[in-house]
Amino acid sequence: MVETWRSRTIYNMIIDALQRRGGTAKDRDIYELLRSEYDVSYMEFLKALMVLELRGFVKVSLMKGDIRWIELLAK
């Protein structure tokens, strides 16, 4: 198994991506943006979102089906 080293944490990458999109976005949009730049699995992305929500940085709401709406709380 090949390990990929990142110069920034996935948490910072998600927050930066949300800031670039005005503070709100769908989870798939942020995931596709991260995936185009880094090797990130969807499960790793969801786990990072949960950590950011528990720490009070983002709010994740379920829109319909499996679509999540992410709002940046801390700027």
C-alpha cells in the first residue's frame, strides 16, 4: 500500500474549499474539488466532515436522499 503525504491536513483543505465557494456547498462539490487535487477517499472525506462538525467549524445538514449541505461556521 502506497501512503500519500500531504503538506496540509484534510480539515484545512475542506475549510479552504468552503471559503472559496462563499461558505456553503454540497458535499459532492467539495469532495470532487478535493479529489481533483489530492488522493482522498469518500469515507475519509466524510470522517473529516464529522470531525469538523463536532469541533464547531462546520454545520452539515441533510437535504434530500444522500445530499449533504455544508455551511462554514468559523471564518
